[in-house]
Amino acid sequence: MKKVDETRCPECDTWYETKKGKTYCSRKCQKKAGGRRHDSRRIPQQSEKGVKFRLSHPEYDRERMRRNREKYGPTYSHMLKALEEAMMPIDVEIDACIVAGDVHVPFHDEGMFNWVLDVQQDCGIKNLFIPGDFLDADAYSKWPSLPGVGVAFKTELEYAGMVLSILGDAFEKIYICRGNHENRIINTNNANLNMVELMQLCKAPENVIVTNDTFMRFKVGEHQWQCSHPDQFWQTPGQLSKALAEKYDVNHISAHGHFFGEYRTKSGKLYALDGGGLFDSRAMAYQRRVRTLPKTQNGFWMIDEDGPTPFTLGAW
């Protein structure tokens, strides 16, 4: 009589007849085990060196790492500290402000510019935030100007100085971050020119505070805000502002798109605003081309404890 070879099932611990390639007594046990291998062919999950290190360092585990992270917090390298100093981050606490980006001096709309001054005087606003593209840098543009209407860089700096002088007399603090039009100048000079030196060329007053970042943060009451000049451009108004508000979990105002509008994130808790701008789109050569992009819209925002207040004349 032929002897029957039996083995024990690694899942249910019952004896069953051994067959070639069969590890479990039934499909039920195989499915329950989730395909785990219990035979000698199983590959170790950790190398011999790793096992030896773990045995000699029993405290080296995830729990210890979690406790250290709670105790010491995030660590900062000396390079990160140098980077933060170079970027000069702006994060202030204020009572109210006006956010008016995309000025594009000297292609700014004088009517919109005077409207900002009127709102400042009527409401007693002390702080102005300009989230990028204060300068147009027309002389550094890849878009060729129409004959006879190009603006030399020296002339643009003179206009910028006059605008900053008027704003400096009206506001106590003016905060400006870097935009893609300032990048035209900075990149052409191989980053040897930063925002501070650029404002010095404009002869900016002492109450102008700048950053090399493309965003600025401020707190009004209990609400945290961030205004930025993102690198991206999305053709659908409001979508980029909502995406940035959700990513950073903060009320957000986006420049760069030349759109204007008020939106909310999916949760409904955060504002996502398109910043508009003080530009005169009719004076820009590249805007006078037939394009499928959405219409631009002038405007600016006043932010206080009650939330945002829009000022706009509509789309051109």
C-alpha cells in the first residue's frame, strides 16, 4: 500500500495530503491568508544587516521617531536659513489693507490708480499690498512693441518712482512681492539684481517693503490671508485661486491672470479671489491681439475684519 504524504496547513493548522505546488489545504485558506508564502522559499523582508542593526538598537522604531519629532520639531539646515533670509518673507498682522496687483507701470490705468487713493482716504487704510508686476519691464519683453510706442527702461523707472512717491505719501506701509514681469529684469541680469535693488533704482521711499518671494501673507483679525503672483496661468477664472486656497488652507488672492472675481473653496470656509489689477490693457501691445483668452478685468480689493470688499469697473 502506497504511503500518503501529509503536511500541516499554515493557515488552519490541519493536516492535508501533500501535492506539488500546493501550500494550503483549500482555496478558502489560501484566500484567507491573502497569498502569503509560508514555505522555505519565502524571501526575508529585511536584510541580515538590517536585522542585526535592529537587534542592537531596539529603540530605533517608528514610535521613537514620532516622539523625537514631537519633542524637537522640524529641523532647519543652515542652507534653509540662508534661503529664508534671501527671500525676505513677508508675514504681518494688520487691521485692514488694500490689495492691488498687476499695476504694470507705466501702462497703469490712472483712473484705477486714483480710485485706490480715494478708497484709502475714505476708509483710512494704512497698508497696501502689491502682489507682483508693479513694473511692466517693457524693454525686456519678448513681445515686440508697436513702432513709436516702446518704453525705455530708464523712462519706466522714472514713472515707477513717481507712482511710489504718491503711494508712499498715502499709505504707511507698501508691500511688494516679485512677479513674472520683475523676473524679466532679474533673469536678464542672471539674478544679480534682486527686488531690493530694483526698488532702489525706482527711488522707492523708505516705507516700501519688498520680498523676493512671489507671495505675501497677512493676518486681519482672526483670518489668515495670502496674496501671490503664481507662475501658472489657468484660463478658467477662479480655478487657480481656489486650488491655491485649498492647498495652503488660507484665504487667497491671485494676481497674474488679470481676472477679477470672488469664489469659495469646496468647504465654503475660505475665500478664493482673483485680484484684477490697475493695468490699462488697451495700452499693452500683446493685449491688442486677437486671442481666445478670457477678457481681462480691472479691480482691487479692500480686506478688513468683515471680509473682502470688491472695487471693479467690469471687464474690457
